[in-house]
Amino acid sequence: MEPWFSDEEKKALADYFDRGGWATEFEKTKELEKSIAEFTGSKHCVFTTSGTAALFLILKALGIGAGHEVIVPDFTMIGTANAVHWAGAEPVFVDIHPSNWCLDLDGVEKAITPKTKALILVSFNGRSPKMNRAKEIADRHKIFLIEDAAQSLGSRSKGQHLGTFGIAGMFSFSAPKVITTGQGGAIVTSSDELDQKIRQLKDFGRKQSGVDEHPVMGYNFKVTDIQSVIGIEQMKKLPWRLERKKEMYALYRKELEGVDEIEWVETNLEEASPWFIDVLVSEREELREFLKSEGVGTRPVYPPIHSQGAYGKKGSFPVTEKIAKHGLWLPSSSFLKDEDIIQICRKIKKFYLEV
Ligand SMILES: *Cc1c(COP(=O)(O)O)cnc(C)c1O
């Protein structure tokens, strides 16, 4: 994964400072929020310091905390679960479905208790389960559907942008994501009330910006206009990045066709723009060693979160465990040329077919 910064960001930052910008969150952040809201078809967007902070703010604004449970997938980036912990609630881990690596919705139904307040649906690598069903489950049990769409900027389900199905959703702008502001997170919601609450919480619980009256306990999760100036330029590059990722995914698939040791997750490129190239492989560690010796870096996918020292929970999560053992991210920088990808695939084929 590689970010793409170029003359556009440099020039925009120079212009910003030439005009006397104060670096703190102001007009440029509003402009970025507007651009994300328009792109995703959301009524509101609030930009904040990270995707994890975005989830935390959503949970707090919904009044979720001590004594509550929130369902999260066992297979995700750990920030999803940590946001629940920091809000004071209990993350309840549920296994994922092998067809899309997202929450298994049957498992979700089984995990709901009277304490459950929300489910956080992670759309893994731009893929999603049946979103209407997720919504229906949440509505029927009177719990909130929150979307962790950190990996899904530019991905849709039946034409609707991911992140916009539940009460609120969020995207991450950390360095490895499809576009980046170094660090950053965007919340989207169609609720005026939630938008207002989140803005208040991220600014010390102030009644209004610039007024030192604090009706509620708040935090400081404001960003800088420096990040937003970069984000505005990154949004202009997003369409190209999304298309390139789709082309790369299709090329990897084509080049690795017929290699039985590699398993793909069904990915509809009409709707999902895979942010990275994720596959299941046999002999993962041996393959990684071989590729490394050939100058190709790879990365194992996330471990089962319940088993991490931070949580130390027991339980059976067979799909997550299998994917955590066999899942691999192949080189996914959008700067890879087609020839590079063909070369990488040749090396993979060499490992399985000749060694
Ligand atoms: C990246 C990521 C996060 C965390 O976002 P940060 O901006 O790094 O805090 C949360 N969930 C998922 C699925 C992610 O990929």
C-alpha cells in the first residue's frame, strides 16, 4: 500500500499558508466534509482525528456505554472493537461469513441479548453482506446499525454507498487506506440530531463553537485544516484510485487463474472497489518466505481479535480462525504497473507449480 501525494497537495498547502491559514479546524474542514457527504450521498459528514475516534464518537452520541453490549466481527482491524471498549461498552465478537469476510448475520441474531445496543458492520475490503437484511435485523431487535466502512470509501451495495445504511457510518483516512490525510476519520449520517451531538462531543461538549458553555461532557477530537487541505486534493484523486484498484484486482485474478492453492473471495467489481488484494493461500508462511527472497513483500491478514492480549477472550470462531491462518495481502500499491503484477504472479505460480 502506498499513499499518493504529489504537486497538487504541495501546491494546495502552500496556497493555504500563503492565505494566512491558522492550521486549526476551520473552513477547509467544512469543504472536505461537504465533498465526502456529496460523494457518498449522505446528508451530513463530520471529519475527525481517526476512524477509531469516529466510531467512538458515534457510540457516545448514541448514548452507548457501561452495561451495554455491541456486536463486532472477530475479523477486523482492532480499532473497531477498541472504540466499543473506550466507550465503556462490551464488544461481543461474532464470526464472519466465508463468502464476504463480513459479519455472519445469522450469528449476529444469535448473539443479541437484552443488553445489546448496536451492531457494527465492517464492510471488509469494500465487500458487504445483504445490507437490507442487516438493517432489518437491527430494526426488529431495536438496536442501532453502525457501519465501519473504513475500507469502503467508493464501494456500494445495490448502488447505495456503504456507510449510509444504518444510523451512522464511518471511513478511515489513515495512511494505508484508499486515500489518506495521514490520519483522519469521517462520520456520515442522515440524522440532524446525531450530527449536532457528534460536533458537540468532538469540541469539548461546547454548546456552540467559540462559546465556553458545556452542557455535556465532551472531548477534543477536532482535526486540522492542514489535513483537510490534503483531503480535498485526495478526494479529487479518489475516482482514479478506485478504478486502478479494480483493474489490479481483476489482473491478479486473471494471472493467478488455475492456481488451486489460491482461493478468492467473491468480489463484485461493479460495486466493490477492493482496497487491497486479499486471498487465501495454502502454505502461507513458506510462500511469504519465498516471495520475500524474490523481493516481494506480503502481509498476513488480521488475527482473530478475541484472542489478542488486549481482549484475551475464549470462544469458537472457525471462519475467522481459518482466514486468519490462510489469509494474505498481496502487494496492493496503486503504483504497481501491470508488468509488476504479472511478475509477482509468475513468482507465485513458480512457488506452487515448480517448487
Ligand atoms: C483502518 C480501520 C479502522 C481504524 O481506522 P483508523 O483511522 O486507523 O483509526 C477501523 N476499522 C477498520 C475495518 C479499518 O480498516
